[in-house]
Amino acid sequence: MTLPKFGPAWAGALMGTSIASSLTGLHGFHVAQVVFALIAAGLLVVFTVGVRNEPPRHQNMAAWGMYSMGLLACGSAWTALTGNDVFQLVSWWIGAPLAIIVCLWQLWGLWKQSAHYTEPAFPWGLALVSPMVAATSAGQLATHHGEFYHCAGELCFFLTFFTAIPLFLYCYWSRTRPRGAAAGTAWIPLGVIGQSTAASTLLFDAHLYGLIMFTLAVPCVLYAMYCFYEAVLHWAPYGPGWWGSTFPVGTLCLGAWDEGWHTLSLALLVLLLLHWGVCAVRFGSWELSQSGAR
């Protein structure tokens, strides 16, 4: 299996690491928060340098969606760590426009370049979810930086809500099960559930929305567990798709926290850290095997 060069396609690791930093901080694990924030900063530098390996095309908007979400999540993590809004502001002003662009570009590709999208797959939705991450960040910024961020957050919220959710329903309906190195992508639809719950709480104070979405999440979580844990037990070949199991769990953790379900949020944080650890070990074993083959 040939893997892409370091760049946007690997940004799932940045997403999962960044949100792990924010969430460990929320739950009071400050040493872990610092460690994850430093790792995330290093990954952001590596993947930003690697952008030259993967210039944007409609076929790789999923990768660029991950990069925009990783950038937004990293900025939020460093603001949470330092209390300095500059990190989140800078990441939002770069990441939010990028998220909107990649979302619209992906929609254009699905419509005009349908020959490239034959077998439904959850990664198709990565670019469509990215504005929802911008919406959550905007909701956080609106508290201290004005109504503009609230309005921008609402725009981003509905852009994802009316595009990503129908796409994921179509993917479930197609019954195309992700396997092997791609098994972690079965978690991707959970990202829009968790992230939209957090965003709806910040932007609309809509707690009933979160209750409905978390109820709908139960069968999706069970399905994702079935796909991903089978791949883990068989120690499937490594690929960036493994990290698809991290950020969506983190968004559920964040959504539960914003809803006030702190015990559930802690349980989801434990699950996130377990997934992150498994992905890190699998990456490490793959890297060792690559080094031995050189």
C-alpha cells in the first residue's frame, strides 16, 4: 500500500491531537494538555510544509478539509492552553475561509465530476464537515469579539448541516463498509453530530438539538466500533484513515461537555485517548517497519 506524502492527507492526526489537548484541559489534566498541544504544533508545522506535496484539486478536498479542521482545532487548543485569543483568531481567519472553500469545492466535485465518486465513502464528507468546526470556533469567539463571529458561525453551521448530513445518510444507505486501513473512517459521521451539538449550544443555546443528535449517534457509534475494532484486532495495514477514529470522538466529548453531561464527556475523553494511543502505536510500528525496509 502506497501512502501519500506528509501533508493535508495526514491531518487527521493533527485534528485528533489538537482536540485531545483542548479536552484534557477542560477535564483538568493540564500536563496532558500541554503535551498534546506541543505535539499538535509540531504536526501543524510538518503538514503545512507538506502542503506542497498535495496542491488542492477536487479529488483531494477531503484532505484539505482535514487540514482546515486541524488548523482550527490547533488554534483553539493553544487559546485554551494560554488564555490568549490570538491563536484562535488567527487560525479562524485562515481556517474558516479555507473550510468554506473546500466545502464548496467538494460539492462542485460531487456534482460536476461524479465519475470520480462512484462508491460512496465517508471521507467524501470531510470537506463538508469543516465549516462546522469553524462554526464552533466562531461561537467561542463571539463571546468576546462581537456579533460578526456569531453570524459567521451560523452561516458555517447551516452550510454543513444541509450538505454533510444528507451525504452521510446516503453513505449509510449504500451499506459500503470501510475496512482495513480505512476502517477508522467509519467514525467520520460522528464528527458532525458532536461538532454540531457543540456549535448549536454556543450559537443557539439549543440543548434539545444535542439530545436528539446524541440519541441518533448511538447506532452510528456501534457501527463505527464494529468496523474499527475489527481492524484493530487484525492490526490492519497503517494508513492516515486510522486517525479518523480520534477527532469525531473528541467532538462527541466536547458536545457532551457543552450540554453539561460531564460524566459522559469524561467517558468519551477516555475513549478518545485510547483511540489516539492505538493510532500512535500503529503509526510507530509502521514507521519502524519502513525504517527496517530501507
